[in-house]
Amino acid sequence: MPIDFSNAWKSGSRIIDFVISLLPNIILAIIILVLFLFLASAAKSLVRRFTMNRGRRANLGLLLGQLAQVAVAIFGFLVALSVVAPSFQASDLIKMLGVGSVAVGFAFQNILQNFLAGILTLFQEPFRVGDWISVTGLEGRVQDIQARATLIQDSNSKLIVIPNAVLFTNPVIVGEGMKKQQTGVAPAQ
């Protein structure tokens, strides 16, 4: 019994013809995406420079620059996707994400909580890099304030990573340990 490959060949031929017909759109989409990636990089630099010229902290400038870069890159991806698939509409994607965002929100609740606490910490600036802080029994000199966590170095030169949600929801003592470290004597209580 001979095997008939004619249907498979016709289907494969249609797929190849379809891909070849989309090739100019795919090339145009790649060009658009690359241009938007360059624009995203320029937006990041511009926002960082603008924020630092306004006297804001370097970490806040880095964070806002990264957010601008991601926003422009996502917009470029959506534009490139609409070139390849003209029937694609961003509203359809937003509708799909709306349903899934509840599940994603619960799954990434702690990460989002730390991220938002980090943004608020960078805006409010309750302490700065170089300050000695104490929170929930941990104390040390602030080395870096990131979007998700704050890095401190204790008196034994150990690096401690504290999630920003902990810093945001607990009392933070700024500067107490500096006296103890400088004089070698615990502060009077």
C-alpha cells in the first residue's frame, strides 16, 4: 500500500508560500523593533540625565530610566507585532491580560509589594546610601537601594539583603548604630 504524500506536500507548500508572503512584513517588523530598542535606550539615558539634573538620587534615576526603557520597548514590540499580524489589536491583548492579571497578581504578590515599596522608598528617601540603619534587629550601613531590596553591610562586613517591603512596613532607625560603631560603646538608653 503506497503512502500518499500529496496532501502533506500541499499543506507544506501553503505554509511555505504564506511565510514567504509574510517575509517583507517580518523584515519590516524587525527593523521597527530594532529602531524602538534604540529609542528605548535613548529614553533611558534621557530620563536618567533629566532626573539626576533635578537633584534626585542616582538610584531613582536608574529606576525611572529602566521603566521608560521597558515601556518604549513594549510599545515597539506591539507595533512590530501589528505589522506582522495586521489583525492583531493591542486591545485584544489587554483583554487577555486583564483576566490573567488577577492570577499573576496573586502569584507575584510579594515581588510586586517589594517593588512598589522600593519605588516609594526611592521617592521618599527616608535614608540614603551611606546611612547606618537598623530594622527588625538587622543593622548596617546602606550600600545600595534597589527596586526590590536594600543592601546593607553590617559591622562584620557581611552583606545583608533586606526586602523593601520589610523596610516600608517596619520602623527603621537611621543613624543609631553609627554612634556605637564610631565610639565602640552602645548608645545610652
